[in-house]
Amino acid sequence: MPAAPVVKAQTFDAKAYSIMKRVGSGIVMGAYAARQRLPDTATLAEKMSATPDQVIAAMTVLFAKRLIKLGHNNALVVNDERGWNNLDTDVLHWRLLQTDALDALLELLQLRAALEPEASALAALIANAEQRQDLRQKTNALMHAIASSTVTAQHFIHVHHTILSATCNRFFVCLEPVVATVFHHMWRLRSSIMFDPEKTAQRLDGIVEKILVSDAQAAKKLHLELLDDIMWSALGRLSHANEKPNACLRPDCVEKPDRIDTLKLSVVHTASLSGYSEKLSNVFISSN
């Protein structure tokens, strides 16, 4: 496997960051096609009024994000989307700035539904006294912000991060930057997905209460239900905005199904983006 470009740390300055952001966001947002060869270092440096070292520094970071790779004769080429580090926070951020952000958000909600309820259950079982106290303090701060109408995305993120930290699991803790990035965009799109901060905070407070009394199953169940409801709202908004045949999924025109059916419907919707929804629809919906 070809080695990554080598760069001196001091060359990654504000200009190099600007180049990395410009090229990286361009790749994620489709300005560059997969397997497209990028201009050489000298050309990029001239185009972006930068030094070759600054360009190399920027490309090294994009290489680490797996947005680019070394091709024939060590030329830099755009990587296929499946090869990207899709959980890198910059890649997530750029993806969620696209016009189809709700589709990407739905996939991330599926990921959250698979992992975060398990984290709540684990935290309920093994969090120590200090972690439980910290979790109570972060939740109290959230509820105070709700009551005083000063709540921000960061209040919710602090609670979610504290839950992940309370698992004492290094891999769950690694999800903290991902959760923060996703939640910032959920907050930005809250009107589109009908995200209600007050109701969500109350339900999150209920999850924390179950963690504090070591009720793992109840904490997991409540966390699943919370994410399920957010996913259901996102599905409904997608159906309405895209005017697709599944528009009857909108919350205002059909009763919400149980959580496993909501997850199945979200998978069917995601599959439709790749053209194989009919097969999955037959597997999931006919099984009821």
C-alpha cells in the first residue's frame, strides 16, 4: 500500500487548513468525481496562493480522512465514497451540509439507535459514584436551560457525552465527537425533523434517572424510544419533502408503528436511495 505524504507539523497552519477544508468539502459535496486526479502540488499551490508545503500539509490530512489516495505514479486521486472515513467529524460535517442532509441524518440516527441505548444500559450497570454525580449535574444544567429558555445544542451534547463516558468503554467514548457533530446538525435542522427541545430534554432526564438507579433495561428502552421517535419524524419529513410514494409515512397522516417497524421503514427508505428498496420492502413489510 502506498505511504501517505510526509509533512512537517509546523506547515499545517491556517492556510493549509483552508486548503484542506476547500478541497475536502468539495470532494464530499461532489465537486470532484471519484477517481479524479487532483492537480499536482505546484499547480494547487499557485491556484490557492499557497506554498507547496502548505498544500502537502492539507493533502496529508485529506489522505488521513481517506478522501484521497495515491494513484498511478503517486498522483493524488479522489477516493471512492465507500473508502472515506465517514465517521471523521469533518467528513460528517460536510456531508450534513448537503441538500440531502436529512437522508444522511436518517442513516446516522440508525447508527445512534444501534449503539447509544446500549451505552445507557452499560452506564446504568457500571458507572461509579463520581460519574453518576456528573451525569446528574449535566442533566440539571440541561433542565435549567430549558426552563430559562437558554438551551443550546451543547447542553444536550454534554449529557450524551457524560453517558458515553460513564460506560468506561474506550470505544463508546470514541463516539463523543461523532455524537457532537450529529447533534449540532440535528439542532440546525430541528424544525425540519420536528425536534422538540423541551420534550427531548424531559425524556433524556427520564433516561438519566434510570441510569442513576441502575435500571439498565429501562434506560435502554427509554433511549430506544427517544431515538425511534426522532427517526420517525425524520422519515415523515423526508417523505413529505421528496414527494415519494411513501408520503403516507408522514406523522400527520398515519399512526406511528412500533419501534422495530420504524427501523425497518428507515432501512427501506435508505435502501431506496441506492435503488434496491423493492427487495428490502418485500423482506421487511411482508413479514408483518
